[in-house]
Amino acid sequence: MRKIFLMVTILMLALTATAFADDEVYEYTSETYGFKITCPAKPIVVVNPFEDPNQKGELLVFAHEGIKIIYGYQILLDAFSNNAVPDFNVSNKKILNAYLEKMREDDAYEYVELVNVSKGNRGVMALTAKEITILNDKGEVEGTLVADRQSAFTFFRTSSGRCISIQLLAEDFGEDNINDYRKSISTFRDASDKK
């Protein structure tokens, strides 16, 4: 398991934010929330997936079958509390390592890594686990739950300090989709960003 984790980690760190093919890119601008992001294609559907008016964000769907999303991004603005998550750009190494280790110990993630979102700005990228161990009240293993699907997400702060989460919803977590996802994240700009 550790070898697989190490291989996935090396692969994720080795993936560069390669440019999209010029004929495939689409710069999406949210009229409601004022953010921009370069996408691998023009979204077929854009929806606000939240019933709570305090939650802000949009779901950009690039491919679907009925109500099932095959490929899309869920973008959340003000996604986490400033106090709940350390600042990945200025926190000391001990605080960052403790935070990442706590996430890694959670059985819900296959991997968790500190990544460069863009030049001078770091965030955390995580992939949800395919298999989750179920423990009883005594901490003993009772079984394993296999997830219907996995999702990757990255959370970070913008230059203005806004807390953003971008989630990749996909049937395929192949190299091309991960590369496109990482490139999209590096292009994210919010209306409140400092120039």
C-alpha cells in the first residue's frame, strides 16, 4: 500500500501544468460570483448546487449521462474557515505537517499532498478513498465499504485570502484529466484577488 501511495504521490508531483490544446480551452467567467477559470471545454451545464443561500459556488458540467456527472468541476467560494485550515504559504513546517498527517490518517482519503496551485501559492490536493475501512465501537475492523466513485479536490487561498475549493468529479482519473484539472486550478482568478 505504501508503494502504491508513493507511486501516486510521485506521479501527482511530477505532473506539470501542461497547457491545454488551444482549440480545447474555454475561459469560464461566473457572472454571479465573479471568478474566472480556464476549463478543458465549455461547460454544457452550469448550476448552483446549493440549497443553503450562504454557500457560494457553481457546478460546471462538461459531460453527463442524465443526472449522472461524468466529468465536471465543483467550485466553492468561502469553502472553509480561515481558523480551521492553516495558511499553506506562511505556516511553519510543523503545523503544516501535523495538518496533512491528520488528513492522511483519516480513512476517507487515498492520498493528501501539499501542492503548488500557482506561482507562490500552495494548497492541498486530496483524492477520496475507493475503499473505506469500517470499525466497530472497540476500534476493530468490521468490514470495508467500497465507494461508488472517487473525487479529487484542491483547497487553497487566493491572493486576497478567499478560501476556495475546486473538486474534480470524474469517471476517469487518468493522467489527461488530472493534468487538465491541475491546469484549471492554476488559472483560477477571483474578482477580489489583488492585482
